[in-house]
Amino acid sequence: MAKEITLDELRVHVSGEFLCENLPDDFTSMSGEELDEFLIDNAWQPFENDAATDIWEWIDNAALALKTFLETKDIKVTGN
């Protein structure tokens, strides 16, 4: 049986590469404004002057890259 993980769990995990504090596990319940505020307030120093949309794009791209890698190791990633 293949292991499973969600894409949102990957987003939480990789967010620590761009933020001082990882996204909360329930970040999908945040409004767009709340998420933007969280991203800006927690941006790691090299990203502190960047737009929330840019930070989110980097988090999402990193999660998608990790998804591709995990799937080569027979770990199923669910969600979009």
C-alpha cells in the first residue's frame, strides 16, 4: 500500500523555506486577506520586501516540485 500525503500538507512543510513560521495546518480556512497578512508578517528576511502573491507562488512551486519527487518514490499526493 502506497503512503499518502496531501498537497496542502506539502505546502505547510515547504513554507518554512520562505517563512519564519510555517503555514498553520488549517491555512485553507483563512481568507485571502488573512493568508496574505500571514505571508507578509512571517516572511523570512530575504523575502520580507516581496509581495504575498510572490511568496505564495514560491511555496506552491516548491510543494509541486516535492510532489513530483514523492510520486517517483511511490508516495501518493492527493489534492490540487
